Amino acid sequence: MFTHNDILRIREWAEKRNAKIIFRFKNYPYILVIEKMIKSQDINERTVDWIRAFGTKKPHQVISSMPIDSITIYYKTSGEEEKLKNPRQLLQKATSNL
């Protein structure tokens, strides 16, 4: 289970590395994006209101409760892309490289 503090650690890690983390969910038209800010977008990566995309759920609740299709990290500086299998891998990466 993800916590609010886990999300804050990941956001801080993403900001320091100039990275964009995208959570895609199975059979769901919206994505959760973590970079300098945490936001919701449609599948074409256009920002949408959080309430429209995820209702009253907080980011850690969305990640914990929805089936994740993929997690992608884009490193903006180098242009590299990394795919992860689950949120725990992301949390481990963020906490070991702070």
C-alpha cells in the first residue's frame, strides 16, 4: 500500500532528476503524472481536472486501488525512457537514490 509520504518522496526524486513519471491504468482513460507537480491527464497527455479523472481520491489512493497497466519514467535531460513493473520498484528506486 502506498502512502502520502511515498508519493512526496517520488515527487522529490522526479524533480531532482528532471524526470516525468507516468502511471497508466488498465482500461482507464486518464493517467497520473508525477514531475514537479502531481497531475491528471487524459491519454493524449492533456491536463484534466483531478476530480474529473480520479474523483476525491488522493494520488496514493489512486495508485493503491487501481490496476496499473504500466509505469514509465522519462528522463527529460537525456531523453531516456525506463519502464517499471510495479510501484514498489519505483519507490525503491526513489528512496535509494535520494
